[in-house]
Amino acid sequence: MKSYLKSELARAAGVSCSTFKRWLRQQSEMFCQWGVTPRTQLLPPVAVQWICNAYGIDEGEL
């Protein structure tokens, strides 16, 4: 797993960037532990892996 932009993950999930950011806001405490703020654009691999598992994003689509 590598780092990805929020916009890349939103595209892979088939939703708009604003919807994707709303999804992430629901888990803000967990993301803060990984150093991810609402303004962070490039997500670290640990966050990408969690998002892919939680929202059913196929890693092959990235």
C-alpha cells in the first residue's frame, strides 16, 4: 500500500470529493492519531488501507 490523494480515493470509491471528505470527518479522531487533519491531501498508507477496507475500495482500482 502507498500514499494516495483524497481525490484519487474518492474517484476509486465513485463519489465526489465533498462526499468523501464527509465520510472521513465521521472518523476524525482515528485519523488524527495518524496525523491526518481535514486539510491533509496526501493520506499515509495506514489511512489508505483502513479507508479501502472500510469503504470497499478495491486496491486494484487505484
